[in-house]
Amino acid sequence: MTHVEEELNELKETVIEMLELVLNQLTKSKEALLAYDTELAEEIIHNELRVNAFDINISRHCENILALYSPVASDLRFVLSVLEMASNIERIGDHADSIAGYVISSESPIAKELLSENRIAEMFDLSLTMLSDVTEGFINEDNKIARKIFKQDKELNKINKNSSKIISEQIKKDTVVICPLLYLFTAIHKLERVGDLSKNMAEEIIFYLDAKVLKHKRKRKKAKEAITK
């Protein structure tokens, strides 16, 4: 095994550790919100420092590989993809941290019927599945797993869109629940962003495996549609 291969393997292991940490953070944020567990929420906020440290470490590692080994072809695509992925993972960690902050800030638990009607548990489960699939796709270098995430993201967006209408109607019925519903609305938005970030990472996995930059393809499609309108 060459020096560059050793460095790339070490980099991959570090990314996997970061993914698993953030997956754990998001799992705990679900439990903290649904069970109104402020102690668990405090733990999530404390661990956010570890997430940030991983992001800095991975960025420096990528920079060192680029400077020392000048990787090309698939090795270069891998390093560039990892740089993007680390940023997305860190932002998912931020969202888990923010949800934990809402739990600590709220004076009482959100009513179970409000949580149920807005499908918050379902959003958490779908977000966790997407992040788990990202992790599996990255570990096994499986672009088929990565492509599953696009369909999952559409479902997450659908729930998010419907929740806006539901919350609006709930506020009209009972103004007393405005404060908890605002916390809930923001948490829902955070989970929708987790879906977007997971989709971004799926695109990066496919990029370094298939050399297909899906986001550029999507932009060209949108530009073409705009011209034909």
C-alpha cells in the first residue's frame, strides 16, 4: 500500500467516525424532543464540540493530502468529495444541537397530539434513515444506496410542506400553543434541512464513484426549462 493510499484510508475512517457521531447526535435529539429530556439535550450540546473538531481535522487532512501527494483521478475526486461531505455532516450536527437547544429553552414538553399531527417522529425516522444510508453508501462505496436518498428527500419535503398548513390551523384553534408550535415548526424545518444535506452527500458519493456531478446536471436542466418557458 502506498503512502497516499494509507492517507486516504485514514481519511475515510475519520469521516465514518464523524458520520456515526452525528447520527448518534440526531438520534438523541429525537429522544430529547419527544421525551422532553433536558439532560440528554445538554449532552447533545456538549458533544457538538467534538463534531466541530472532526470537521477541522478532516479539512486539514484533506489539505495535507492535496499539498503533499497531488492526487489525481478518483483519488482527487474522493478528497474533494470528503471536503464537501465534512461540511454537510457538521451542519447536520448543528441542526441536532439546535433541536436540543429548543428542548432546553421550552418550559414544558410539547403536547403529544401536536407532535403526532405534525408527524415529527416520522420526520426524525426518515432523516435518520437517510443519514444511515449515506453512511452505508460511503463505507461500502455503493452508489445504489446513495441514490435511494433522493426519493426519501422528496417524502421529507412533502411532510415539511404539509406541516406549515397544519401548524397554521393549530394556532388559529388555540393561541395558547403558539410558543411550543413555533419550536416545533423550527425543529421540522431543521429536519428538512438534514434531508437536503444528506442528499448533498449522496451526490458527492456518486460524484467520486461515477464522476457524475448531479448538481450541475440539475442546474442545466433548470436553465433549459427556464429558456423554454
